[in-house]
Amino acid sequence: MPDSTVHITEYDPTWPARAAAAIRELQYAFPNLLVQIEHIGSTAVPGMVAKPIIDLMAAATDLEKVEACEQRLAVLGYRRHRNVSHQSGTSLTPPARCDLPRPARRAIEQA
């Protein structure tokens, strides 16, 4: 049975830089598709305790094109999950570790 415990940690001052790195990677990987990406949620609030998960919100020019890029997103470590509380019904979960550089250019070119 999976662990369903929620882990809350003290604010980590590296969270903004980790979010910025993930945003840069997505902007590079999907130019002209993701028009704006924001770091949101509790990890975006300086000093707030939070679940240590970087949340990003992206605006896209075309949701069908984003769905068509699912394999390229998976190469970068993002995974899709259904979210019935949102109108689109789809969300992407970012990689567990946004602090380590990943070979985005090579991964995208190979996908």
C-alpha cells in the first residue's frame, strides 16, 4: 500500500531557483506553445512551510498541442494525471527533483 502521509517541511530558499530552472527548461523545450509559466502554490511564498513540491502553472496556446507533446514532457520527467476538478481535466506533475540540470536539449531532440 502506498504511503499517503503528507510531508510538510520548513521553507527552502532554493525553491524559487528550482522553479525558475524548471520554467526555463519548459520554455526551451516548448517555444511558442507555453506562453507563460508561473511558480505557484506554497513553495512560491517566502517563509511558508510547504509540501516540498514545486508547482507550476502554464498557459498554452492550444491544449491539444500540449497533449500531443506528452512523450516529450515525459522525457523531461513530467507525468500526466487526470484531475477532474479542473475544467480541462488534465494536469502535469513535474519531476520530483527540479534542482538538478537535465539534458533537455538532447532529450527533446531524441523524442
